[in-house]
Amino acid sequence: MPLKRSMVPQSVYRRQLAARLKELRAATGLTLTEVADRLEVNQGSLSRIENGERGTTPVLVRALMDLYDVKDEDHRADVLDLVRADKEQQKPWWRKYSTVLTPTRYDGYLALEAGATHLASYQPMLVPGLLQTEDYARAVISQMRKNLSPPQVESLVRVRMERQNSRLGGDAPTGLRAILDEAVLRRTVGSAEAMRDQMRKLMEASEGPNVTVQLLPFSLGAHPGLYGPFVILTFPPPTPDLVWLENPKNSVYLESTQDVENYTDIFDQLRSTALDPSETRTRIARISKELEE
């Protein structure tokens, strides 16, 4: 399955803007070359704007809408609002941590997550970052990224905690459905006490209105999730969903309809075979109790 390895768009607003400008141009029948010639702008720059790879300015967007004969003031205002919203999101809270985020394109993921209304996460090895305790996160980051200094590790722990407050708290929290393999709970990350605290947090979070946690028991045997972890991000219409795959050096996202549908099918299969939320809490409590024995 081919992976799209271009840089992640910086915001959901940029993706919406790109799609809107492409639609407006297509409606006129103009090619990118013709638009570039008429406005005397670089064709490559226009292409990157339409692909969501770079932002633009209100001046250029107004010129494009004039060329595309967009006269409706409300329509024009909506498009310009996307330009402004994209620029506002270029100053995110995580920018101060850029030196430890960029090696795995984690900053790109944060930008996308910030605009998502729902997240469907499958993890066969680790608790999802949005549900980790500080101690668990510290143990994971320090062991998985040996190249980081202790202060850098602490910076990433703070990022993880701020993500939780930003995405799962507030007036409009993101919906999160997390499916975990039982191996996640059986692997001791940090100390036994840290694992008990982590399991307690999982049970408490799963009782909230916007978080669902389900467990895939070992007794299930092989299942489609054994290919590896993934996150499906859902955005407000008309922005399409995408899939995020995190790798040590070159994380990627998939946005083709076929790829998203494939991963959605896999997630639905996992959800249907996993323990329901109530059974999951019972199983987590039992595993936590075993750590005390």
C-alpha cells in the first residue's frame, strides 16, 4: 500500500482552503498554467496552495476569486476566513517544543489533531498518548528516544499533558475511541506502581462522555490490528478524514479514500471483537490487582 510522504498540512483550515480553491478553479475550466499567466504568479506556488502544502495571503485569494468570478460576498468571506484561520494556527501552543517534535513530524500530527472532532486510535503496544499518566509517558519517552537529554524528555512529557488538557478537556472536547491490545497492560512500563496508576487513569477516563476504551484480550488470538498502530482523524465537513502512522524517523499520513476506508474497516472489525467498555474496565481492574500480588 503506497504511503503519502509529503509534509503534513499545517492545519485543517489549510486543507479546507486548498479544496475550496481547487473547486473554484475547476468550475471555471482554467488550468493552473492559465491562472498563473493571468495573475503573473508562480505556477508551482499555486500548485502547492491547492495541494495544502503552503499557506497564502488574503490579497492573492481575493485576486483568485476575482479571476474565478466569485461575486457572492458571503462565499468570498468564508474563503477569506479560512486564510485567516490558517494563519492563526501557525502559532500553536506546541511551537516552543519544536526542537524535540520535528524529528518524527510530531508537530505535524499535533496540528492535525488540533482540528479533529474525533479520533479512533488502535494501539497494540502502548497506552495512547492522550490517556497516559506523567510517569508512564516519562518512561516511554526516555526509553524510546535514547538520544534525548532529561530536559528534552521533560519537554515532551509536558507536551503530552498539554495535549490531554487541550483535546480532551474544555467546552468542546474531542471524541476519542481507543482500542488496546491486552499486551499494552501486560507490559510493565516504569514501575508496578506506575502501571497501577496508569490503569486507574484508563478506567477513570473511559467513564467520561467523550472517551471510550476497549480491550482486545489475548484469547482473541490473531486479528487485523497486528499490522501495527494507527489513528484515524475525523474533521468537520467538508474536510476528509485521514490516517496517521507514526514511525521513528518518518511518520506519514494517508488521505486517499481507499486508504482511509481500509483502516476504518480494520478499526470496525477490532471494535466489534473487543471487550465492551464495561467488560474492559473489569479486565483492567483485574490486571491491576494482579500487580499487587
